[in-house]
Amino acid sequence: MIKTPAVAELIELALNEDLCGGDPTSEALFDENSKARAVIKAKSDLIICGLPLISMVFQKVDPQVTIVLNKKDGDFCPAQTSVVELNGRALSILAAERTILNFLQRMSGIATRTRKTSSLTPLGILDTRKTTPGHRILEKYAVKIGGGRNHRLNLSGGIMIKDNHIDAFGSITNCVKRIKSKVPHTLKIEVEVRNFDEAREAVDAGADIILLDNMTTEAMKRICNELKGLAIFEASGGITESRLAELTDCGLDFVSMGALTHSVTAADLSMTIAFETQDKL
């Protein structure tokens, strides 16, 4: 899924950030053909994610570096787990080190948080479009690896009527009617609502999914109970892990959480490199 031209371009950009002027430190210290062995380890408990990117990085840096994966994406790795082993030119491994760790740490952080969050509730956990610019494919992949589900990849991924649309056209009914007249009937329509009356209007207008935005638990429970079976219900708006327990019995189907991607803590991984003996001055 992530071995796409867009991801290849992102890797190229990341490598250029680090290597646009070469690596004069390593180039002055190591011979061109000096060899090294590296091990990437988990320094804390985590869900590993992003391993397919390692081979993509070395395809650009040095295809001769050998890669041994001891784990696969989605595996739980306790602290001190050896995740990856690398063998090859020292200069190549040093050149790729930071780029590889940046990808792994970010993606593993997302996967780890998503796994923890998903374990707290039987509700479907969705991501959002609140992602790092340019990294959306990778971050949404990490959410799936962690056990979450993807919301829209981009604006073309589905119909979602939000407050700005409603304000522009006067009502939810007007928006739904206009959209139904212009898009294929196979596309589901989601409507963001702020209270019970808007939820009722959205259901009556023919919306398939109702997004309950920034509501109290009691307000969501009322909507889900009184409109049960008439639509799919999704909660959103600043929802944290601490609130999931009380939302579980509201009648919701999904909870979408921007925090899975926009404020995640990077997972703690390190690369230890052993070099062949160098001549010393």
C-alpha cells in the first residue's frame, strides 16, 4: 500500500533535506568501502510501523545494503527488541540513518497510540485529515496498522456536509437536496451536526452518516437512541482517550480522533552501528 510514487517522492525529499551537501564528517573519517553493521532497536514498548520504507530508502542511497527484518509492521515490540539488521557500506548506512529513524519513529508512534486507543473501546476508531502535510498516506497507513480505520483520504473520498456548507445554503435539507441532484446515488452522504434538531433534519433529508460534533455525552446519547437505525453515528471534536469509556454505551458506531495523527509522540527507536576497524592517525 505504501510503496507508491508519492511515497517515493517523499523519501527523495527527506533524503535531500539531509544529504543536499553530502556528509563531510563521515566522508572525512571513513574510507569509501568501509563496512558496517547496524541494528535498529525499540527503546520502549511499541507497535512497529514503516518497515517497508527501509528498502525504499536504500534503493535511493545504496541498493547493495542488505536488510534483515526481524519484525513486520503491526508487531508488538517490547523495549530492547532488535527490529532490523543492516549490513553494507558505512557511508551508506550513516547517510540513511536519520531518514529511516524519522519515518519509523513517527509511524510507529501513530500505530502505538492507535493500538492503545482501540483497546479502550469496541467502537470503530477513525482518523481524520489532520495530518502532517505530505505525509497523509503514511500516517493513515500507520493508523490502520495500529488497528484503527481510515476516514476520507482527501476531499474526494466522500460527501461530507460541514457547518460552512450549511451556513452558505441556509439549511441541511437544502445542502442534501442539492448534492443528491448532482452526485451518483452510490455515494454516501455524511452531515456534521451540532444538536438534536440538526441531526433530525439530516436524517429526514436522507443523510447516511451523522457526525456529532463537539457534543456532550448526554446529547449524543439522546440522538443515537431516538434516531437509532436511521443512520450511522460518528462522534468527533476534541475527543480524548479518557472519554471513550463513557461514549461506548451511547449508541455510536464510530469515533474520529484527530489526535491520532496531529499530536502523537514519536516512538523511541535507535540505530546502533558497529564499524570495521579504521586506520587511526
